Amino acid sequence: MFETYLPVFLMLGVATLVATLMFTLTSLLGPKKPTPEKMIPYEAGSNTTGARHLRLSVKFYLTAILFVVFDIEAVFLYPWASLFRELGWFGFLEMLLFLTILGVTLVYAWKKGALEWEK
Amino acid sequence: MSSSTLLFCVCAFFALAGAVGTVSARRPLRAAMALLAHIVALAGLYLTLHAQLLAAIQLLVYAGAIVVLFVFVIMLIGPASETSGSGRAGMVRMTSLVLMGMVTVTIAFAIVDTDPAAPRLPAGYGDVEGVGGALYTQGLVPFEIISITLLVAIIGAVAVARGKTAVEKQIEAKEKARAEVEARLGEGAAPAPAE
């Protein structure tokens, strides 16, 4: 079984190695001549304005949780799709009920304006 | 050492390191990144348990979506969350130690009870067809309850992010009524509050 996943682990190792090498090499080889001007946070070349921490709108959170819910819905579709023929009509109706309830969820979010960006 | 033992040791090390980092990091974003490392290592541990589908879902949902959600929440809360100064740190530590001890003892009893000569796993255990077959035939009710749970999650999120509570609606109605009265009183009265 682990031979099946060997390419995955190889890729994970290579990706980690490349990322680590990039960061360590740039920090080792790159010249460092800091001046006070260079240490200012860069903001389009002009002097920085506003607070250090920008607070995000709650809209991003709502979009993220909508994504999570429908992501989980999609996860349950994969095993169902691979077993579609074996499960027959029973599996079809079962998934239809599941998707109907999640369709109600989508309609609710839509009607509440959760899908609108500006409000 | 077999390849599965090696995988278990590496993944267990990273899972423990990630878990310790999650609870000990002072900066919330670093804690979230440690949680990401823990989740990826946990996916590797699922592979050692022949739960391939669960490992894939762990990466897809937890590493992909849940960590993103945590990062969003950290960005929403802002720098106020970076200070962890609370006077009850000692009590919290004691409680977590006691809870951890209870979980450890439970796991130890479970391990003692397991039969080492367990029967071999059936073919297809833990893969897409195996899990799907169990879920869509024997686990029908839990599967349908999942959709209702997701519906509740969306209602909660919309209520938190969009909805107005009854108190807020009352305040709004009062302010509207007051603004109308002041507008009727004419220019001599105080100007209506800006919308």
C-alpha cells in the first residue's frame, strides 16, 4: 500500500526541500544593507498611512463558511459517484434527498443576501 | 523497520510537534500554521490505518478549507487576539492536564483490550468504494443528518454575519420614530441624526 503512495511522499519531500532551499539560500546569499528608509513597510512607494492591522469585513468569513459547507457537500459526492451503478435507485433517491436539503440551504443563503457582495 | 512503521514515526512526530505548536504559539497566525502541519501529519497517520479516503478528505476539507476559515477569523478579530493575558492560566492548565490524563487512560485501556491477532482487513477497506458502500447503505440516517447539520451551519453563519437581533431591530425602530418626530418639530428642534 505504501508503494502506491510513494510518489506522493516523494513530491512532498521535493516540495519541502525546494521551499526550504529557496528561503535559506536567499537569506544566506542575498546582500543585506539595511537603511532606516529600507526598513519602512513598503506601500506603493509613498509613506504608509492607516493602522498597522487592517480589519477584514465579515463578508470574507461568510464566503469562507459557505465554501466550507459546499466543499463538504462535494466530498460526499465522490464516493457516491464511484458507487452509482451498484447503489441503484436507492442510492439515487438517497443523494436526491441530501442534495435537496442542501439546495434549501443554498436558497436560504441566497434569499438572505449572503451571496451578495455589496450590502 | 518497515515502511509503515517509518511513516507512523515521522507522521506522529510532526503531528505532536504541530499540536504543541498550536497550543503554545503566542501569535494566532502561527498557531494556525502549526495546526496546518498537524492536520497534514494526521492525514499521514490515517494512511497507516488504511483509511485512504479519510486521508484525502482530511487534506481537502481540513487543510484546504478549515484552516482558511481559521485564518479568516484571525484576520477578522485582529491584533486584539494576540495578547493572551488571562488571570486563569493556571486553572486552565490544570483542567487541560486532568482532561489529557483522562483521555490517555481511556486510550491505554482501549489498547490493552485490543486483540493483537486481529483478523486481516477485507479487500477495499478504507478506499472510496469501501467507505462509500458502508456510508450509503448502513449509514443512511447519519448521512442525511449531515445535510441538516450543514443547513444549521449556514443559518448560524448568516445569522452571525448578516442578521439583526431583536434588540437591534427595536433600537432601529426607536431611532427611526425619534427621527420622524424631530423632523415634524421643524427646524427649531435638534436636527435628526444622520443615517
